[in-house]
Amino acid sequence: MGFAISQTTTMTCKLQMADLESRIMRLTNELMNLSRKSQDIVTKQQVEAQRYINQDDDPVAAIEYVNSEAFLTKYKAQLADIQVKEQALTVEKQQAETKQKMLSTQLEGWEKLTENNIKEGFEYAN
């Protein structure tokens, strides 16, 4: 009976760990996508700034405008939105990793218990 319980618990832990691994991979991919979006926004900002500077007859005024809050506000808002999402996903990923470590420790204990039950079973049979 002890063998069946420890084996069932071991399998349950392994299934939960597989689910967590999948979740961690999904979160990592989402974080990478957000990082790409962030980089795209910065690139778009640079391209638009360069285009504005090239089109303006007064380069000093163009540079001042490109560095102004009026020009940067739109990009800052987009980047801030991405940063909030990244922070939430990072916390969720850390929680999943912590749970995965906990399950790993639990799994090691159950596997050791299963191994001991098998040894005791064979010793009892002799």
C-alpha cells in the first residue's frame, strides 16, 4: 500500500512539474515578445525623430522638439505599459519557478521513500 501511495504521489508531482515547466516556457516567450515590442518602439521613435530632423529647415528647433516631452510622451506611455506587463509576468514566472523547486524537493523525498519501500519489500521477501 505504501508503495502505491508513494508511486502515485511521485507521478502527480511529475505531472505538476511538467505543467509548471510549460507555464515557465510560455512566460519566458511572452517576456521575450514584450522585449521585442519595447525595442520596436525605441526603433520607431528613433526613425521618426530622424525623419523629423531631416524634414525641418531649422535643425536646432527640430532637435529641441525631438527631445521635448511633447514628442517623447507617446513613446514613454507605450514603454511604461510594456514595463508593467513585464513586471507582472516576471513575478508570475518567479512564483512558478519557486513552486517548481518545491515540487522538485517533494519529488526527491517521495522517490527516496519509494526506493526504501522497494528495498524493504525485497528484504521482507528474503
